[in-house]
Amino acid sequence: MKKVPFRKQVRPVDHLQAAEWILEKGEKPSNEQLAKAIEHAGDRPLPRLMKAHLARHLRGKIARRTGRKPISEAKLAVAMEEVNELYQTIHAEFVSQRRQQKASARPRGGPSPSEYTYREVLKRMKRDFPNLDWRSLRNMHSKWRRGALVKLHPDPDDGDEFI
């Protein structure tokens, strides 16, 4: 029996049907998906649902999601590990510098050590947390330290082990 390569076993994607399926689910196809659906439609007429969506899209009546993009749990877990390391390092340096200064030379009314540290962490990790305030990072870090933010690994005593 002759082996057939995988790419020849899979049917080619019908972008028009894929976009129509997304619309039927009540979701919004991306601009790229819409463009591919139009390009690959050929002589076939666009379905009624697709025409209505395209008309609303071109008139600018379809609102896109606003706010922060969700971050995957794995990426968040890795980022929070880095936040934790940076926080401990920067905080220790800041506190030791403050202790070495004379009391009269210390600036009054400046940011707290915690605020200063989280602001510095955000500066260094701008790519991981682009639209985050230092208070939000503080809250996320606190949740992460308590174990309430990400649950990537099951509890070792959950009883799912094979014997």
C-alpha cells in the first residue's frame, strides 16, 4: 500500500464557508478572513449573511473588542515568574539605597518603595504588559503569589495518578 503525504489527504480550506460558519456562530471574522473569503469566492455569489456583515463592516458599524488583549495562562505564568524575580531584585536595591542615604538627603513625598519597584518592573517588561498600570501589576502579582491567578499544573495530591 502506497503512503499518501498528509498535505494531500487534507481537503483545501474553503474560505467562504469558513467565514460563513464563523458568522453563523455569532462571532466576527477577522479582516484577513473576510478578504480571503471574497478572494476565493470566485463566481459564487456571497451568502446573505456574509453580504449583510460586509456591508456593516464597510460602513464602520461593527465594533471591535476594546481593552486589553487576553494573555494566555502559560505566557502569564512565565511573565509573573520574571516579575517576581525583578521585583525582589529592584526592591532590595531601592531599599538598600534608601538606607544608605542620610535621613536629611532622602526625598520627601516620593513614591513608596513598592510603587517605585512596580513602575521599574513595568518599564523593563513593557512588551509583556503593554497597557498595564503599576497598581494592576501589583494586584496581579499578589494574586499570582497566593496561587489564585494561574493554575497550570494540577495538584500533586488530586488522585489522578496511575498506579
